Amino acid sequence: MTAVLPLTVKENSNSGIWSWLTTVDHKKIGTLYGISGVIFFILAGAEALLIRTQLAAPNGTIISANVYNQLFTMHALMMIFLGVMPMGAAFFNWLVPLMIGARDVAFPRLNALSFWTFLSGGLLLTSSWLFGEAPDVGWFAYAPLTEKAYTIGKAMDFYAAGLILLGVASTIASLNFVVTIINMRAPGMTWFRMPVFVWMIFVVAWLLILSLPVLTIGLVQIYFDRNFATNFFNPTGGGDPLLWQHLFWIFGHPEVYVLILPSMGIVSEVLPTFAKKPIFGYSAIVFAGLSIAVLGFAVWSHHMFTTGLGPVPSIVFSASTMAIGVPTGVKIFNWLATLWGGSIRFTTANLFSIGFIALFTIGGISGVMHASPPIDTQQQDTYFIVAHIHYVLFGGAVFGIFSGFYYWWPKFFGRFLDEKLGKINFWLFFIGMNLTFFPMHFLGVQGMPRRIYRYDTDLGWDMWNQVASIGSYMLAVGMIVFLYAVWKAYKTEPNAPDNPWDAPTLEWATSSPPPEHDFDVIPVVHDRDPLWYNRDNNIVQEQVTDEHIHMPPPSYYPLLLSIGLLVGGIGLLTTLIISFVGVLLVFYAIWGWVLEPTS
Amino acid sequence: MLRFRKTTFFLFVNSIFSSFLFGCSAWQSDPQTTVNPKSDMAVLIQDLYVLVFWLSVGVFIFIMGAIVYVSIRFRERPGVEAKQFHGNTKLEILWTLIPILIVLTIFLPTASAIPKIKSDAPANALQIDVVGKQWWFEFKYPELNITTANEIHIPVNRPVSFNIESSDVIHAFWIPQLGGKVDMMPGHLNKMWFTPTEARKNAYLGQCTEFCGTSHANMLFRVFVDEQEDFDKWVLSQQQNGMKAQSELAKEGEKLILNNIAFVTDNGTAIGCVTCHKIEGTNAMGMLAPDLTHIASRSTIAAGRYENTKENLIKWISNPSRMKPGVSERSGGMPIYEDYLTPEQIESIVTYLLELK
């Protein structure tokens, strides 16, 4: 076999660069997702700082109009697709197998493939900066501005090719985790004993599987419009720019829940641990998550209330949008009730989770405000919307993720993140984020549109813009504190016990960090909070050490296949002959993948 | 320490909240405010907004209060154990019903306001066609035979009906004090109407709010709501042909504009002012750029971006792209005339333009 497959990984070493490039271990892949997610998050944050610096005073001249337009477009694309989504992926890669008592995901090599394809797409998209061709059309890229007649150069092709690759990556990961969650739960782990986090990931995976194809269709169509003279979105050729908006938002709205649901899952794990009591209304929280997901597919046109929608669709989409407020409200009440009667420890992780509830609530309230189409016609495309999305995505998604960092760091790496630094990090984020984004509500009410690189002096917008800019620098300092805490943890000796927080879920049953095979013995689950059940009933998991544990060997092929896809993507931007080379590489990798021995 | 943190948190929330209330009244005087409605439709929206705003304030106080209360009351204390319970069906039903009720309180007035806002304009409404272009607004009064750009006059207390379109990319048409925004879609005709209720000297500010390319931030317009007699005067003057040049300098400029089809040859296409601009009653018949017949009567140039002064006009014609990024770079954009004309020639052109009252 080795003659046919020169690329078989011979040594199964656990360190060094090759062990990372060929790994199929869900924990290492989670770490890779985390590192790249944080790096892209920092880059996208830097873009935001430039934006805020330009807007700190009226008639800003630090950045030209064109660069500014690129900055806000790339800030959104990178934060959403390359920052928050992969940081969420880092958690579900690390945690889902551990939480359901499995040794890995259902398809470990596919898991590696989704990471490398994500990285390919991310690099392709961000490399547009190097060529001065960063997309400058807004992250939802409304046609016909994106057509060749109005956006010359390659910027929009970078957008299409990059997002197609990222979509492939997310779809693969989603299918993998759906299969994993359905099939690989430990004995006794019934559906309604699953941690809420696992439920939320199950929902997210379905959202991605169902919504990404719609975006991909739109991306292929705009690519064809630009490069092969089709007219899908070109009104002068009989196409309809509204079609793009429908396609984009049928993807785009579920995408919002893709970003927020993992954090809702994290919060639902962190709060019970630090309140020292089980989650309140488990099934209500789960069903609220499910109904948010279902309703999430029925609200996309609320992004299009100003496009000339007739009265009936306006009313219907308004109703469905407001309806989402109900399960969201239920979740907030249930989290509060989880804290009620507890004995709350204010660790950094818990502060971030409680902060999440407060900030996400504000985002939810403003969301209900513009669910009313007449009000929306005054708020749409103003800074009010910018405030809303940042309360949901920064106050919500990012706060959840940071809660997760402080909570699971000892499990992931055997080391604690410094609590003192963590608290400084939290307060800088909490105050900084409110200083940055709360005044944006006011700016919106004062009539300031989004996506403007300058504004006049006499409009009353100066003060709040200045406050927002000061807040954004505070967020940057908060991020530096976080990185310092990470560095400090990296420098200390691993000292974390298996279950430092006395948490109830299975990932805390194994060592910190977990062995490659996760569990020496697959645990048996008797209750929704298995470790608390074992603790209270004095059950000690029996240890059998001589069990033969079969783990999948590392493989080059996921990386190779992703490189093939990347070359294919580069071909879309240059000449299709290069795409052909990419396709050959993909086929070679599939061939090797199929024939590769699995033990 | 814990106490201190809770207090700061509370003070913080409190300060945000009070600045919000304080701000509300202050913002009403801002020129582009959304909360000082001056038309029937804008008032309809404002009424809804006020209802939703107070409900939101209520929910905000309740949830934030609950978070602070729970955090203090149930903080870890020696000798106090956490109570172990999993749920409470009655409570859960209750707090499913509460959001439903809140949402219904918003939804019902919303659903009754939408048909009013989206209704057809009354038959006596003044018709105005508006077309969004990169990066300016063209206005036509089909019944009055007036064409203008970036600035319109409408009479107070008479319904105005806008027929809204775009000739290139998507823009949005928004005059916050007079109504909600409506997208300007190429290939779709959108409509909007309202009755302005307050005539005033200062213009109502409008702005494009759908990102439309490089100079999206510089795509502004002005609406003057006039008393009927002022409006009638304005209509009469706008219906006149362009005036003949008076001063010597202006005559030179007039000659330069009208006798030269081209200052620039762009890929074999001759480009001069008259290729794109129109001055009614002359041979300037261009349809691509703002109508100049009465340019001196407008208060701003470059789509509301600059005051209409001699200095700004000279700068504009010399190098429009420096005044408004992207204008010369886009296909069919205005050439950089300082490359083709002497400063004296440009000054004479501007003198002529300023006589086009």
C-alpha cells in the first residue's frame, strides 16, 4: 500500500509542526480553530479601530473613502466568518465529543478537512488586502453594486470565492457534528440528558446545512454575472437585484443564530456550575432554541422592509420576527431563574455569562423595536442597527465565547487563566462595549446613516461619535489584557485538577487536559448532570486500564484536499486553468483518502 | 469589593439610562433627527416608536433590575447552600405569556399602521419623480415640467407623492423628519407619500442610506417646505428657460460652455459640459448629470455636500474628485477640468453658472 500511497503518515508523534498539519484529533483541531479565530478576531478588531479613529471627529481625513469602504466590509466579513464562527467552532470541536462521552467525532478526517478548508477560505478572503482588492461593497454586498459595471477589479471575486470555500468548510463540519451527536453519545446519554451546549450545536449545524446552500447559489450567480456575462442580478439585462437580497438573507438571518446559539449554549453550562444548581427549565431552553432555529428561517425579509415590500408581507414578516422575541425572552427568564436561589460564585467566566444576559437583552429589545416595519423605516441602515448588531454579536456572541475561554481553559490546557487579569479583562470589555455601542443608539435616533466615511459638523453627531471611539480603544486594551493572561497561563506549569469548578458535565470527568482518547473508560450516564449525580450518590467510575483503545491515525489528505480547494479558488480569481490543477489535486487527495488504511 | 462592583454596575446602567432620556429631548433639535416628525406619516411612525420605546424601557429596567438583584441576593455566602430545583411549569408558562403579551401590544398597532403608510396617495397629491444616481438625486415634477437636482421645494399641507427609482445601483431615499426611508431600486418603482405640516426657512435634510459606492457618504439632498405662495413663486421661476449671461465674464463662460462640445476626448468620445448637463433654452441638452438651468437658485452643490459659492464651484469644476471621491473615476463621471482649461476659463464658466438663477 505504501507504494501507492507515498503520503501515509509514518510516525505517530504527538508534537511538532507535522503533528498539527496531519492531526485528526478533535481537540487539536479545536485548538487550531481557536488560534486562527482569535487571530482573525484581532485583525478584524484592528479594522474596527481604524474605522472608529476616522469617525472620532467630523470630516475625518485619516482614511480615504475607498479604504474606509473596504474596512467596514472586511471588518464585518472577518468578524462573522473568520472570528466569531471559528471561535464557536473551537468550542464545539473541543467539547461536543467530551460532553457526550465520545472519543472523537464520527469522521475525524472530515473534521480536519473542514478546518483546513476554513483556513484556505479565510486566507483567500483576507489576502485581498495584499492586492489592494479588499471587497468594498458592504458585507451583504447588494447587487447591482457588485456587478462588473460598478465594481471593477477582483474585489467581489475574492468575496465570492472566499465565502464559497468557507461555506464548504462549515457544511462539512455541520454534517460531521450532526452525525456525531446522533450516533456517538455515551450509554445512558439520552437526547434529554444532553448538555444544552450540545443541543445548541445540533441546532446550529442544521441551520448551516439548510442555509449555506442558498448563499452558495447566490455567490455562484454573482460570480457568473461578473465573469461569464450572465444577468441574474443585472436589471439592465432583465435580472433582479432583489433576488440577491432574498438569497442573501435566507442565509443571513439563520447565520445570526449560528453566531449566537453556541454562546447561549456556553452560558447555559457556565451559569449552573457557578450557581451550584441545575439549569432551570432545561426542556424550555432546548425547545426555545429549536423554535428560534425554525422561526429563524421565516424572518429574512425583515432585512428588506424598505425595499418596497407590500403591506401583507410586511405584516407577516413583522409578526414572525416579533414571535422570535418570545422564545428568546423565555431563555433570558430561565437563565435568571437558574441563578435564583443559587450560591453564585463570581468567577470571570460567570461574570462574562451574566454580562451576556444583560447585553444580549439590550440587543434583543432593540431587535423587537425594528421588528415593527414603520419604526424600521426610520432605523434601517442607521447607527441604531449598528448598535443592535453589536449588542447581539459582541455583547452576546463574543461575551459567551470569552466566558467559555475562562471556563474551559483549565480543561483544554491544564492551566487556569489568571482570575485577576480576567476580571480586568471583563470590566474593560463590559464598560468599553457599552461606551462604544450604546451611544450608537443615540446616533441612529439622530439620523446618522451607517457606512459613511465622513459626516458634517453641524448635525449633532460629534459627541457620541467621540465617546464611541474612546470605548473602542478600551476594548482594545481589554483584548491585550486577555492575550497577556493567555501568555501568562502558557508560561505556568499545568496544575488544573480534573474538575476545578465542580461542574456537572462529562468533559470534567476526564483529566485536564484530556488524553488523546478523551476517556480511559467510556462513562455511563444516569442523569442530566452526570457528575453531580455521581457525586451525590457516591458512584465512582470504575477504571479499566487494559482496554484496547483504537484511535484514527493522522492523515495528510485533509490538508491536501483543502490545498486543492484553495488552488481551485485562486483559479477563480486568475485563470480557470489553475482551477483545473486544483481539481486534479482534489481528486488525488480523495483517492489517497479512500485508500488510506485507518489503523 | 463585591458591593463596590455591584454599585458601579448599577450606577453605570443608571447613567446610560438617564442620558438616554435627557438625550431624547436634546436630539429633537438636531437637523437630521428621527424623533421630531413634521409630516402626517412621520407622526404615525413616531407614535408607534414612543409606545415601543416606553415598553422597551420597562423591559430594560425589569431585566437589568432582576440581574442586579439576583447577583446580590444570591451571591455565595458561607453557610448558605444553593437550592436544588429544576423548573416550575407555572412560572414557565407565565413568562412565555408575558413576552407574547408585550409583542402583541407592539404588533397590533404596527399591523394597523402599515396599511396607512403603504396606502395610495390622494388624487390631489403633488407628483415628484425621483431617481437615485451615483451619487446624487434627480427630481422631476411631471405636472409642472420642472427638473432639478438634490434640492426640492414642496408646499406645506398638501400631500406629496414620490415615485422612486434608481438608474444604476440601489440607493435609499430618506428625509427623517418627513417619513421613513424607501429604497431606490433599479427596475422597481417604489412609492411613498406624506403631507408636510410645517413650513420653514431651513431645509429638511435627506440622505442616501443604502451603501452605493465610494461617495455614498456624500449623497445628500434638501427638502424645503414652503408656504403655498412661496412655492408658487419658486415654480414660476423654475419653469423659465436658463437666463442669458449678463456680465462680460459670464458671457465668456457662456460661450465656452455652449460653443464647445468638447474639452476632453475620452476614447474617441467628445466630452464637454453640454454632453451631460442641460440648460433649458440652449444647446446644452445632456441628460446624464444634474440639470443646470437654475443652478444658482440652489443652496448647495455636489449633492448637498458643499455650499453653492463661487469658490466651491471653481474647486468643483477644477477637480470634482478632490471634492467628492470617486466622481471622476467612475465611468461617465465628471472629468477633471483643470487638466483642460485655464483657471481664467473655469472662473468665467462659474460666473455664468452663478447667473443661472
